[in-house]
Amino acid sequence: MNALLMLIPLALVLLLAAVGALFWAVRRGQFDDLDTPGLEPLTDDERPWKD
């Protein structure tokens, strides 16, 4: 029973942190373009390597 008194508030804090991170990512535009990053490996651009 004592463990529940500690785990329930901890779970609520983690839930609030996850929801906050989701809203932060949406505001920063992380989900604006979901298609282009998956297509980048298919391009034939030759990029010079820097040593």
C-alpha cells in the first residue's frame, strides 16, 4: 500500500512531463515534415567527405 502512495504521484509527474514534451515538440515544428527524412537516403547526391 505504501508503494502506491509513492508510485501514483510519480506516474502523474511522468505523464505531465511526457505531455509537456509532446506539446513542446509540436510547437517547435518537429512533426511538420514526416516524409522528406525517409526519402533522403534514396537521393544520389554525392557529398564530399571532410577529413
